[in-house]
Amino acid sequence: MSQGITGPINYRCPQCLFRAIDYDLLYDKEQEQYYCRRCNWEGDESEILGYYAVYKSQYKHRLKRWTVEMIEAKDEEA
């Protein structure tokens, strides 16, 4: 693999992100792919955005403050 550079947009590695590791991807101009030096993941921009969508859907309520009443009401619905 040729010498990697930071890509046009600074993306985080999706596999490392799922493991709560914040690691930047490098961009290979010859293959037009992003890759991670830490976990050896490689892929194009569409794959990265697909993984980001999955990550966002898993943690969509992360910043929401839940009260006991809200949790009990949700348990009663199910």
C-alpha cells in the first residue's frame, strides 16, 4: 500500500468506532480507498457512511435523559 494521507474528509474508522476507539482513517489515492492502520479495515466512502448509519441507529437515544416513569411506561407497552 502506498503512503497514506489524510483524506478530503476526516473520517473515523468504523470498526474501531464500534469498539469505542477514536482512530482516523488514511486515504490511498491510488486505490481510492480509506484504510485504518490500527485494525487494517479498508473501504470506500459509501461503506463508511453505511457503518456510520448503523452506529447512529444503535446510539440514537444516547443523549436522551430517561426518567423512571418513562422506563416503566415503556415496559408496560411491551
